[in-house]
Amino acid sequence: MIAAVRRDPIAVAAVTGLLGFGVIVFLAPPTIVPLLVVLGLGLAAAIAYARPVATMVMWLILVETTPEMWLSDLIGRHELIIALLKTAGLLIVGLAVLRDGGRADRFNPSYAFLAMFADGIVHGLWPGLTLMASLRSLIGSATPFAAGFLRLSPRMRVAIVRCTIVGPSITVLYGMILAAIGARSLYSTQLGAIRLAASSAPAFLGAFAMMAIFAGLIEFLRAGRLRDFGWIGGNFIILIATGARAPLALAVIIALATILATPSPYLSASRRISLLGLGGALLGAVLMAASALHFVRVVDLIHLGDAGSLSNRQLIWPYFEAAIGKSPLLGWGVGAGKVVVALKSAIGRLLGTNAAHNEYLRITVEGGVIGAVLLVGMMTLWLFRGSTALPAGQRRIIRLVFAAFAVQSFTDNTLIATTSLVFFTWARAIFVHPDEGPPAI
């Protein structure tokens, strides 16, 4: 047994740490609380190092349950929870690279944020934005792309894809548990219509469900399993229940593109017709029952003629446009988008947020036109390099998915929200690179 422990570096580290902990506690009892924290963090790091796949699964599911919503309802500290989620993701990636080796990701979009950070220092930061706050925003902005530096094993790829597909269902189940114990409401209401929130927020849950639909479509194109259509249908139900209009429209467009125009040996002409017929029948049933479905937000907004409303986002856009006008080419530093509008200002209190709800405006404020063009260019190269080796059908859909992401970025915080952690980690699991071999998922 002793010989086995000697051969396992993790076991050696654990035993050494426990012995050292015991000695320090014996000599200096008041240090026990901070030492317990250090011991807990060390144990978590050891587990993450030893079991990278399981740790990635736990982190992705945790992100999808959106603790910055349900946990902040209980203890507050919304921004701290987000920072901890992103820090945990960075540490998981770092430990996985340490264990299995990393890869050079020369088109990783995080480099664009690094350039924008340097640009902000040279140009001068927005009044009220400190250098330390800009550095924290740099780390937070780069974290969603950290998986690009991972050398993924087949098991890790499978785990990431499966978490993306089943995550919304787990979030709804967890939301039911929170509602059952009285900790949080399962849904919210808006203008009399119900919006499913679960443990998250309707917009976030809708975004996760949209991603799950994309992941399910690509999985079906890869393996042809009919059960993937079952998950796609379930995630469509969740997406409709959230009342998230843009994600629903984009999910429908990508699904139609898959059925109508994507080459696949698993999509025969009869199967395509059957799927289109089923979709048409469901749409017809909804239209016939529209008068009784006003509690569904999407139906209710169409009935009211308000489907084109941008939920007052346009009220905050002029503030960002004015900031861009003061320095169009070079931006005000990474993180400036958080302080252009004060949260306690009149418009901030009216909307309940100071977020731009338009990533093109936010990125142009932070990096100028040069930074925005650099980021879009890097992301395009990242996408095309990662998707070139995919089969034609999967390649077409993942590129359409990124086009949908670009469209959604006009009205949502697609890069700064924690939803981006799942989206870009999933995209990395789909990409194939010459230095890795086939994805085998």
C-alpha cells in the first residue's frame, strides 16, 4: 500500500498536505479556519486534476443552473458569484492543460480582448473605470474561450456535448426543487404572460435551450440517433415556455435549415417530409388555439402586435453611441461597457440594468472600431479553422449557428453573460483540429 501511494503523486500530495495541516493546527489553533479553506481549495484542485471530465461536467451543469440568479437571491453578491464561476472555469482548464497538455490556439478570440486591454491603457480608460477593474473584465471576457487551449479527449468531448443538451432540463428540475421548498418561484409574469425561469432567468434559460437545440441537431447529423430529436423537442418546449423570442426564432431557422438544406445520410426525403409535416401540424394547432394561449408570452406578444419590441433596449443605446462618438477608432478599455451608464442613474433604475443589450455597441465602446473588427475577424477565423475538417452537414450547421449568434448579439449580452461559457466550450468540443485527430463523439 505504501509503495502504491509513493507511485501516485496526487496521493503523495494529499498525505503530505494532511500531515502538514495537522502539525500547523497543533502548533497554531487560531489558523484552523483559513487553513480549512486552503485545504478545501487544494482538495478541489486535486480532484479537478485527477478527474477532469467529471469536473467539467459539474462546472457546466452549475453554470447552466445560473447560481448568479438563484444563489444571489439567497445571499446577494451577484458579481462575486459570476467572478467565481469564471475563475473556476479557468482553473479547470488550467489543470486539464497541466495534466494532458494544451494546444496552441492562434486564432483564439481572447487575443482580441488582450489587444483591446492594451489599447485602453494607451488611449486612456473611461472615467470611473480603474486599471484593476479593466483587468478583471479582461479575464472575464477571455474566460469563455479558454477551452480553445484544451487538447480534448473523446470522453471530454462527449461530456461537454451531453451537458449542453441536457442542461436546460436539469435547470428546470432544479428550479422545481427550489420552488417546492419555497426558495424561488418557478416562473415570472410579464404583461399577464407566464415566463419559465426555473433556477435561472427566462432570457438565460431560453439561451441555454437554444444552444441545446443546436447541439442536438449537430449530434443527430453526426450519429443519426432519433433520441436526439426527443431532446430537441423537449428543449423547444422549454424555449417556448421562457418566452425568449430571438432565441426561439433563431432555433426555428437553424432547425429548418437542417431539415431542408443540410446533406445527411440520416435525413431521407421521407423523414424530412415527416418532420416538416409534424412541425406544420404543431404550428397549425397553436394558431387555432391562439385565443386560449395568451398566457404564453410569444403568442401573447404576437396577438398584441408587440413582437417587434426591443424591451426598451433602445433607451440605453444612445448612451453607448455617444461614448463611441467621443472616440470611434480606439476604445475606452475592456470593462468600459459596465460603467458608461451608472446602475443607479435614472435610466439604469428604469431598466434595472446598465448592460448594453447589444454586443456590437459594447465592444466598440471598449475597443473602438479597430477592436470590434479585430474581435469579429478573430472569431471568424476561429470558427472556420475549427470547422473546416467537419463533415459537410455539420460544418454548414455550426457556421449557421455562429451566424445566429452574431444576429442575437444585436439585442442580447451574448459575450458578457455566463451563457457564453457554455456556448464557446460546446463549440470547442465540436471543432476538429489537425493536431488532435477526429472528434470521435
